Amino acid sequence: MSAQDRVIPSAEGIAASVRATKSKGLPPVHLWNPPFCGDLDMRIARDGTWFYLGTPIGRAPLVKLFSSILRKDGDRFFLVTPVEKVGITVDDAPFVATDFEASGEGAEQVLTFTTHVGDTAVAGPENPIRVERDAETGEPSPYVLVRANLEALIDRKSFYRLVEYGTTHVVDGTYWFGVWSGGAFFPIIPSDELPE
């Protein structure tokens, strides 16, 4: 039976994942090395919607479960259990940061992001923020690392709020507009490119 012929990961794989996690934390997918069982027709859209066989997965607990066994190896994404590993497609980032909280000020500021599946990430050296800009339009796409090579696209409303916490800082001799969090400065745009 191919990966496409069954709902993946299998009930056996999910049960093994749950048993492997004795605490309320995430399953230790980084420790598992099961055989590759093929690619699934499963996709995570840029807005964070999960699709199976072209149909949105509407059950939030199921999406949360799948997201807990997601792993990125190289440039590919996989759902991993102790007994199987299947490839899936991710259009952009696997998560979407839908909100954040800020505490402190200046270099002492701490930004804590929440994703659409309930994960939290405190931006800092271990969970950096980065901004990619479209080469043609200059449109920014901001991301924050959530866990182990898995990023969240910061949604537009949160990014607009984030800019309110921005300041100018010199990085490698260049003035940048960006944000502080967890003792690290994250550049967003060179200061001389800011709109007047």
C-alpha cells in the first residue's frame, strides 16, 4: 500500500507518537529515524491552511496533531512518527504567527509570538526574526523561527504592529530599522530605504 492509498500518518504511527511523548511537550521527532514511506498529497498553504487530497483539513485538533510531528530535513518537509516518514508540500512556511506580545523596552524588549496552531516562540538568538523582500515589488515577508528549522510567517496585522516596536540600530556600519528581542537586534529594512 502506497502512502497515497491511506490516511497518513497511520493510526499506528500517531499512537506511537503519542506514547513516545510522556509529557505535554512536543514529540521528539528529531530523534526518530523511521523509513521513508513516500510523499503524500498533503499541502500547507501560505496562509497556514492544511490540505489533504486538495481538501482543507477543517479539524483544528487534527491539524495541531500533524503540526506536532512535522520536521524539516534540508529543504523538504516531512510528517515523522517512530514507524514512518512521509513527505508533504509546504508553500512557504509551515506556520503562521497570528499574534505576539511585547514586554520591556529597547534592547531589553522581548517579543513572544503565537502561531495558528498554538505554538509560542520567544524571538531571540535561538528563534531569530528574518525579513525577505520580493525582488520585484519590495514587499516584505517576515518570519520567526518557531522550532528546529520550522518557521512561521508573521501575518500582516502582526507585522504592522511589530513595526510600531521598531527602532534604528547600526549593523556592520549600516543603519537599519528593526526590532529588539531577547537581547538581539533583527533588521527589517535599511534606514535609508524607509518611506519619508
